[in-house]
Amino acid sequence: MATVNARLPLGTALFLFSISQAPAALAQTLSSQSDDFYDLGTIVLTAEEQIKQALGVSTITEEDLERQPVVNDVADIIRRMPGVNLTGSSPSGQRGNQRQVDIRGMGPENVLILIDGKPVLSRTSVKMGRGGERDTRGDTNWVPAEMVQSIEVIRGPAAARYGSGAAGGVVNIITKQPEEDLLQLGVHYDVPESGKEGMTQRYNVLWAKRLSDDVALRFTGSYNKSEADDPDLNAEVGDCEVDPDTGTETCSYDAGNEGVVNKDATLLLSWEPSDRNKFDFELGWSRQGNLFAGDTQLGGRLSSDGDTIIDDLADDGEETNVMERGTFAFTHTGTYGWGETKSYLQYEHTENTRLSEGAAGGGEGAINSTSDWDTAILEAIAAKSEAYIDQTVFGRPSALTLGAEVRWEKLDLTDYSAFVDITNADGSIDSTDADGITEQTTIGLYLEDNIEWTDRLTLTPALRVDWADTFGTNVSGGLNASYELTSEWTVKGGVAKAFKAPNLYQLSDTYVYTTRGRGCPYPYYVDGPCYVLGNDDLDPETSVNTEIGVAYNGDNGINATLTWFHNDYRDKIQAGTEQIGTTTLADGRTARLFQWQNVPESEVEGLEGSFSMPLGERVSLSVNGTYMINSSQKIKIKGGTNSSGETSGDRNIEVPLSLVPDYTINAALTWNVNDRLTLIPSLTHYGEIEAAEYSSFMGTENGDTESRDPYTLVNLGMTYAFDNGFNFKAGVTNIFDESIKRSGDGANTYNEPGRAYYFGLTKTF
């Protein structure tokens, strides 16, 4: 396993930052000689600004969050953007209630989460199962909704510029800045009608103060608690058996939604010594404590007998895992005569602590102790520096972006117990000396140019080169274009190559996934045990993302878009199905060895559309929809001979990349009754979610492929602004109580909460 000294990424980051300041110093010298030395006349948008006007980009504003507030996690409102759904992290359906943002069916692992433009990597500290599942709610819940200024959702070719992890898209959560003196206090409550579903309460404070003309301070704090669902929430769709001797009925059923307690605090010092330079220093701390509802990786572990550790923990609603995240970030923004620069350096530390879980067999992923805790520690340094330079290309105005980025990650599993030492007969595989540390460093250089080629045609070419100490060099890039057919109609499109580096669990020589036999891949089912080992020779995942569509922006207030998108997804990393060797265990048994591997071919294709228009002076309508034409991965599974001498041939299978609806429709009506009162009825309709017929990591047919039927959620919200700085919001979600139960069969992998009532009050001083 490749390792690097922590001084390398830190030194590289500081070097990149120092480079970004060289143009600034030069610009100051030139500006002192002539203020208009770099005057190019017409100035076009930067490449980044142009990309954010692409068809595959949506922006959620502070007003949107006020009008359609979230229960606990801003993913609640992100899911209403075109091309976006919430899914588990794999098509297996395991950990189904741990739903995360999934963009264009590429899966949550291909969505890069940013806070103020800086990457959030905490979820990568969570153990990854062989199907890609993680017991994590993702990284969108580190910022309370009341602290958010806006959220940018970037899809398709527009997302490729952001580097590793953005093959599906990017979610950039932008926080409120200390632009003026402000004290804001807020409370929010969400109360389900069903007593079996957990309620939410949230309290937050934002204080901003101008200490001088040059210095501003911001403090934020939040406490957010969502109770866990009752353990027997899904009992009515569970499996029941009657003992013929005693007549006693025993039922087993999957768990509902876990609860969570969020505690968040940030401190930001902003210093602007001149009109040209701005420096931000930020400290952040967050803690997410899980409130157990009985969820396990394989499901079906809760019982009406209530005689297991799982049942006891669920009844008590105890805290079974904790994610604690700390950050320090330094950001510089420069504005000069020739253009602008933006640079940051961020250190991120995450401790993922949880009660130990079963490593194999029917108890896999199920808590097996009330006192033994495992801890995985993730450290990451991310640095980035960009310069935006106004220039001309072939006599046409353009805005050039030059950037450099470095990311260093270190996963420490020395305090994680659920691992085994593996040595094969010829010694080519030996993890006995593994120290539990896995590191990866990636360095990227890129350029983009936004060129006003003609008065109607704008081109945005890009080129990016990344190097990693694990997989070597990866070259990516793309071209986005926009052409104004008329003053109202525009054709936009793009093609770009994106990539994702292997994650640290896939690279680790310490983490070994185990199964006793029933989880062995074809043709070795029940012929185990089988182990999946880390692989330090993985290629990065890549995808070629294409989109083309039209946008209408009329003087009558009507806005509409229609976009076709297609992603050729290559080298997806998943647990291998081709045996690479065997090892002899201490008890004399022979175990089969597999590795994480690159899967050659996957594909995503679909349509997105949006429409908005005024229905009068005070009423407006907005609708968006997504239709998935295809979302699949094609896998060739090698045959072989099992221990009984039975020989099977190769098998070709096709499985979905993620469990997303065939189509999704979001609609909202905004009625500004008067200057104070606004009413917002809205709905979301989900099409059928088809279950996977085959297991992607076993190659065997799934026993139950029951699909989830279409359903519709209807909501009604209102906001009212008082004279004295109070803002009140209230409403009903899922008015018709379309409660969706989780059975764990096929695609029925998650709960959709029933009718609930919410209200919140914010006071600004």
C-alpha cells in the first residue's frame, strides 16, 4: 500500500497557495502604474459562472428553504431538484433507510458534497460492504438548514471540473456570511401524526458582528434532535410464523428510520484589509449521535419476541454510533485589475465510533455487543487555488480559469476490531503485518476558458490532469457550449470526462470483508467461507457525461428547459466475483479469496425538464421532472468448480446502478396572498422502483424481486412575516398520509414517513 508523509500534502497545499499569490503581487505593481492596464472592454463570465448557468444546474435559495423547510437534513429539499433522488448507497437495498442524495442515478458515492466550496469527506470513514452499502446518512447534514444561504446542485458535464467524486454531480452548501450585524434565533418542530414515527426539534443561533470596517465575526450554533421510529413500525408488513405446538405467533420485521442528535458550532473570522484581499479563518465542530431503531445490514432482525441485543437496544433508543467532525479552514479571495483568485486550505478530522457488529453470516452488520466500541479515524487535507483571468482569444473576450488542487486522505483502522489476517499459500497475499493505516494523495491541475466565440455562441473548453500515488495519472476534460437561437431560446450542451479515485476501504490491506458461505459469489454459493480483500492496484472510476437540451426564457415570465443526458460509466469499483486464490484457516478449512475490482461497463441515460410561469400577479407555478431511460451495470462473472465438483460456466448479468424511480415529478404553487403571507401547496410523484433481478456482488438471482409501486406525496406550507422581525412558518407534509412501509423485499427498502405537522419561528434582531 502506497503511503506518504503528511508533510507532502501540507507542503504541496502551501506551495499551491503561494503560487496563487504571485499573480496578485504582479497585479498590484501593474495597477499602481496604470489602473486600466488590463482593460479589455467587454468582460464575459468566468468559466465557473458560465457552467453554473448550464442546463444541469439548479440553485436552492434561502427563500426556498423558508417556504419548504426540511425536517432534519437539507437533503429533504435537494431531492426536489430535477435529476435528484434519495437512495441507499447501493442497489442491494441493504441499509435502505440510510438514504443519501443520488444525482442522475449514478449513486450517492458519485455525488461530491461541498460546504462553501470545500469538500466534505466524513462519510468515507464508514465501513463499505461488498455491494457498496454504508451505514451512513451521508454528508449533507453537517449544516443546519437555518444557516444556509443557498445550495447549488450541479449535474452532468458541469460537475466534471470538481475532480474526484463528482461523476454524478456536486452539491455545494453555501452558508450565511457576516456581512452585517445580526442576531438570529430559531426553533423548528416536526410532529408526525403517527405515534410510531419520531418527532424532530431544532434550535439554532446565528450571531454576526462587524468588529471594525475590516473585521467581521460570525458564530453559529445548533441543536437538532430527531427521535428514532418505534421498533415495531413495520410489524404489519413483517413475516410471521405460528408454532404448531404452542400456537404462539412470532414475527420478524425490518426497522424504521434511525434517529439522530446533531450538535453543530462554527466560528468564522473574516478580515478584509483592502478592496483587493479578503481572508477567512474558520473553525467548525459537529457531532452526530445515532439513535438506534433496530436497523441492521441484512434486515429482518427485529422480533416480536424481543429477546436479542438488537431488540433491547432498539427499545431503549440508545446511541449506537457517533460521527464527530472537526475542521479548520483558511480561505483567501483576491480581486485585481486582471481578474480574481480564490484559494483555500482545509484540515478535516472525523472520528467514526460505533458498537461492534457481526462480520459475517446472518449476523453480518448487526450489533453484537453493548460495551465494545470500534473507531475509524479519517484525516483529510484539501487545498485548492484558482485564478480567473480576463483575456482575449482570437480577438474575442474570454475568461480563463487556472487551478491546482491537492487532496490527502488517511484512514486509521488500528482501533477497529472486525478484521482478520490473511496469508495465502504462495505468500503473494499477506496482511499479517498491516498497520491499519491507508493513505492516498491526489494532485490535480486544470484550466477552463469561457470564450464568447460570437455574439451568440459561448464555448467553455476544459482540461484536467490528476495524479495519485495509488493509481497514477488520469486525464479528463470536456467542452460546454451555449448558443442563443433567439433572445428567448437557447441551445445548451456539453460533454466531459469525470473520475472518482478508489476509496480507502477498497485500497486497505487491513479491511477484509468476510462471508461464511451464503454470501459467496456464483458459482460458490454456500461453498465458503469467502473473503474480499483490499486492492492497491485499482484504476479510478471514470465516466463520460453528455447532455444537450434547450432553454426558454420568455418576456412573459415563462421559463422552461428540456435536457437529455447520457453517462458512459467505466471501471466502477465493486467486490470482485473472480476467485484470486485460497487460504487455509486455523481450523483447517479452505477460504476463497476475492478482491475489489473494476467493472468494465455501466450506463445511465435519461431526460430532465423544468417549467415555471406566473399565474397572476401573486401566484406562480413551478414543475420539474426526471425520466430514467436506463441505469444499469453489465457484469461478467467467471464460472468455476465448487468443492462438490460441480462446474458452472460464465454468466453475464445486468443490474441497476441504484434503486431510483423510473420517473419523478415535483410541482409547487406559490401564492403570495399579501406582502406578509405566502401559501405553498406542493407535491412529488414517484414512479415505480424496479428491484434488481440479480445480485451485483454474487451473480445469483435474487429470490424476491418485488418492485415498489408508484406513490405521491402532497404538502401544504405557509410563511408569515411579522413587523417585529419574527418569521413564522407552518404546514402539513404528506397530507393524504401515504405511509410507505419497509419490508426489505425487492425494492421495498425504505420507509416514507406519513402525515406530519411542522411549525417554526425565527426572530432576527
